[in-house]
Amino acid sequence: MENGTMTKSVKVLICLPEKFLEEVDQVAEKEQRSRSELIREALRQYINPTRE
């Protein structure tokens, strides 16, 4: 959601080292999030670090 409105999602294909993906999955499981949610949040924070 952006500014309280739904935005269209599109799929992207990225390549990650297997070990890194395992770490992503461990964090996602620990935080009870999906892999996609975790990666989206990480990208949001990287792109706009002053947000929140």
C-alpha cells in the first residue's frame, strides 16, 4: 500500500546466492513474514532510509 491506496504488484525474477536466500528465509520465518514481504521492506528502507 502506498499512501493508503492499493498499488499493482508485478513479479520480478532475481538471482541470489543460495546461502543468502537461506538467511533471508530464516529471518522471514523468525519474523513470521513471507519472503516477499521481507524483501519489499528491505528495499523500501534501502531506497528511502529516512522513512519512518
